[in-house]
Amino acid sequence: LTHTIYGPPRVTEDRAEATIPSTLWEVTRKSLETATTTPSKKRKLNEAPSLEKPGTPRIRILRRIHAVVENLSDVGVYLKNGPHAQLLDEYDLISISPTSDATFQSACANATVADIITLDYTTRGLRLPYRIRSADVKAVIERGAAFEICIAPALLHLKQRKALIHACRELLNSSLGLKPHVIISSGDRILDGSDLGALALRIPGDLVNLCKTVMQFDDNTANKAIGEAAVQVIQRGEMRRFGRIEASDAQLITKKELLLAGKKHQNDTQKGNMISDGGDKKRNGEKATAAMRTESDGSGDDNDDGFIAM
């Protein structure tokens, strides 16, 4: 759950318990625990038995504070042992969204408590409001933070799709020889004044395909964006707050589970390719060529820019 602020946090109004009280999920957690302790009478066909202990909560709620930084002087608030360090430590995650070139450089280099740097491509046409440099990417890597790319604005608004592609290309061009952590989230899901909720969400397999085909990330970065990179961000937040990683949280997604999930997705992709190869190869070749031309020049119809499958 995210609380968004503009500039520095306010001492009283932006407390974690005041903005995101724990009562929001206590009722849901109790219902989940009741559901897990109640034995089911019948198990579905081909369903593996659950290995979880009764009463184990399956969902963990995280508090996140998201700061939109417009002034360079506001970045100093997000330094380690800063004036609002105690307030910020109440949140599990801290993310910063710079709005200018100066604030972006300062956030990457100096905002030591920030776990996430959000690349907001929705504020300035087709371009980011700042330039991503290799030195900025290197500074974020050294701090153990991650870059966040939100997909909901591009899925819901046609004009934001090219902006997403341009932002990803700029990050890729500035990351040559580097391996930054990139995470994918939904972001703003508001359309015509209403929250679309699950309509702006996608399953992990679709996100991996989106990272590879539209964002042009390599296989390693695409697979980590929905698993290992996100876990590392959570662990960084725990190191910032407690100086250690909680055992239960470190086991949230183990490396073995991530590898198994990646292999399963790779096998499913290979099976799909084998089935598609038996069709009309000429038609598929023409579609691939047209898609490459559209992607290379950045132009073309908005309805046929790689998002139609999403």
C-alpha cells in the first residue's frame, strides 16, 4: 500500500500508522487465517496437496511512501540519518520520483534511504523530464537500489505507450556494461476518474513477455524484474530499518523457486513457439518484419505497437 507525498514528509500527517493504518488489513488477515485452518472436504483433480502449515498467512502487506521530488533542496530529506529518518523508517519501502534533471542526479547519488527510483514517463510527452546518465545508473547500483517502471499508464492510455518505450531505451542505452535492478509495477491505474484495479494488472508471464518484446530487456533482467529484483528491494528496506534481513522475509521467494519459475516459463514459451511454427510461416515472417520496422523508427499506428497482445 502506497502513500504519495510531494516534497518532504510532514511530521504528523505522514506517519505510517496515520496514512496506512494496520486496521485496513487486520480483518482480511483474520479471514485468511480462518480459511487456511478450515480443512477442505474435497481436493480438485490433479491438485497438489498444500505444504503450508495451517494458519500461515499467504499475503504480506507492505507500507510504502512515494515522494515526488520537485525541488533540489527536498532531496536532502532522504539522506541517511536525516531530519525525518525516524518517520521514514516506519515504512517498509521508500521510493522517489524526480521531476527534473537536477533532482534525478541528486536522487541517484545522494538519496541513500531511497530503495526505488521511479521513472515517471507520463509528465513530459514522449520523453522523460530528465536525462539518464551512466554515472546515475552506476550510483543506484552501488547503493543497492532499483529502478521502477510502471506499466498501467501505458496499458490504459495510448499516448503513453511510446513514452514507455522511449524511457526503456534511454535506460538501456545508459546501462551498457552495467546490470541495474529493474522492477515492474502497475503504477497509476486511474482512468476517467475511476480506479480500474485488476484490469490494469497482468500475470507474471505477460510481464516477462512485455519486458522482452516491448521494453527490449534481456532475458535475465526480464525474469528478475518480477522476482529476484523485487525481493532484493524488500531486503534492502529491511537492512535500512533493522540492520538485518528477517528470516521469514528472506525466505519469501527463494532462489530455487525463482529458477524453477523461470524454467517453467521458458519451457512454456518453447512449446508455444513449436506450435506456432507449424502454421503459416510466411504470414508470421511478414508480421515480424512489420513489427521490427515499426519498432525501429518509433512510428506507426498506436493500435499496433506491441501492446495489442496485452
